[in-house]
Amino acid sequence: MAGWDGKEYVSQPVPQQIGSLLGIVSVNAAVSSTRIVSGPQNLLEMIKTVDMTGYDLIMLGYGTNDWGYQDETLDDMRMGLDTFKATLKSKNPNAKVFYELPMEQFG
């Protein structure tokens, strides 16, 4: 989502590519090397500072290189995503939220 392809940052990360395909303006708020509930740039801290009230569609992605941090259990991740969803819905109840499941990387 942030544009890292495993070797370098690309000029057209996934959100921009989807926006181009759909003919819409996309804003990419992705953060590399983050987690859902732990660490300095986690999703639960981000939702407090990123204004998502004006968006119709929101896509949340979680890369395979982020998956499996030892300090986040599946229950932690579930709780974090549920909290994110509840917070987002309270700020922007009409937004449609899409969750991109981690894609396998064979690089």
C-alpha cells in the first residue's frame, strides 16, 4: 500500500493504481512497517490523527511482510481491527470500508 515492492518504492502504489482504474482521486495514507495495535505508528494511533470523514471508500491493507510480528496475536489484531472499524464508523458512518487480505509474496 505504501509503495514498497520488496526492493524499492514504486511511483504508483496500489491505491493510486486503483484510483486510476476507477477514474477517481485516491489519497494514500499508508505507513510502511507498521502494526495494528503495537509500535509507534500503529493503526489505532493513526485513526486518531487521520481525518477520514470526507471519504466514500476506504481500503485497509496489511502486507505479508507486516504479518507475524511476535508481539501481536491474532486476538490483538482482531480487537484492533474491530476498534478501527467502530472508530471509523462513528466518524464516517456512510463510508464503505474494504479490507485487503495479505497477499503472498514470492520475491
